[in-house]
Amino acid sequence: MATADEALDSTLEVADADRDEALLPPIRFLTDEEWMAKVDRAARHHLGMSGEEFARAWKAGQFDNDPDQPGVMRVAMMLSFGK
């Protein structure tokens, strides 16, 4: 017969396994096109320009005078993940 401690340990192990499976959805990698579509949506939402327009402007240094704008940084960080 299992002791109370053994029964609790067994219950916790099962709960941990169930929790880990529930918290970790399957990983899905985006294609370059899917990622750029996300960049495009973010650029349009935060900055009112397309993702391509933003990428060109960012590379040309058009945001160098004020790069810390929240919308600029959000989209710029997304560009670096797509590489």
C-alpha cells in the first residue's frame, strides 16, 4: 500500500506532465512571406505605411533622428527577426 507521501508524489508527477503539455503548443515556423505579412500589418497599424515602405525607410536611416518612437521600434525589431 502506498503511503500518503508516495501518493502525493505520484499525483504531482502526473499534474506536472499534464501542465507541461497544456502550456506548450506545437511550434509552427512561419515562411518568409508569412513573416513579412505580419511586419506589413504592424507597420500599417503603428505607422500608417506598408512593411516594405518601412523597411526601405529604416535602411535609409529616415528614422535616425527619432528611432525610439514605440511604433518604430516595434516594427524595426520585427525586421531583425525575419532575417
